[in-house]
Amino acid sequence: MKRLFLGALLALATIAAQAADVPEYKLVIKDHKFQPVELKVPADTKIKLVVSNQDSTPSEFESHEFNREKIVLPNSTVTVFVGPLGKGSYKFFDDFHQDTGNGVLIVE
Ligand SMILES: [Cu+2]
């Protein structure tokens, strides 16, 4: 019984450690624009993008270049895992506000 508990605890600790290893980056959507417009992230590394929409209208975080698409409801936050990506620039946009909502991941 005790051994089983210890095993479960170790498994949980391992999961927590793996999650903590993924570097986290924040993007804010405000007035249908991304802040920052250019986000620098490390090459060859899986990253966690936390996208917060501070507007009162829904947005859709999207990128053809790193192949992600996720709706961000008003005053809500979503998590998007990206990469690992090679060095370069990868555009992303707000599919619902393409005239203003544009940004780029600078992978270096
Ligand atoms: Cu879309």
C-alpha cells in the first residue's frame, strides 16, 4: 500500500517537473492587437504560449506557419504549445481581426 502511494507520488512529481521545464511566454490581445507584436522565443525548444484576450469580443489566435488555431473568448486565456521550431520568423494573426491583429514569433 505504502509503496503504491510513493510510486504515484513520484509519477506526479515527474509530470510536474516536465511541465515546469516548458518555458512560458505571454501574449495579450488588446484593442484587437497583439502585445508584444514581436515575441522572441528559443529555437529547438517546445514552448507554452499563454494568450490572454482582454477585449470584449472573441479572437482566434492562428498561425499557418507554425500550424495552430485556437479561439480565445472575451476576457479569457488559452494555452497553446508551440514547437520545437527552427530559427526564423513565424507569423501569427487574429483570424477574427486580421486587419489589426498581426504578430510574429522570432525564433532564435
Ligand atoms: Cu481560423
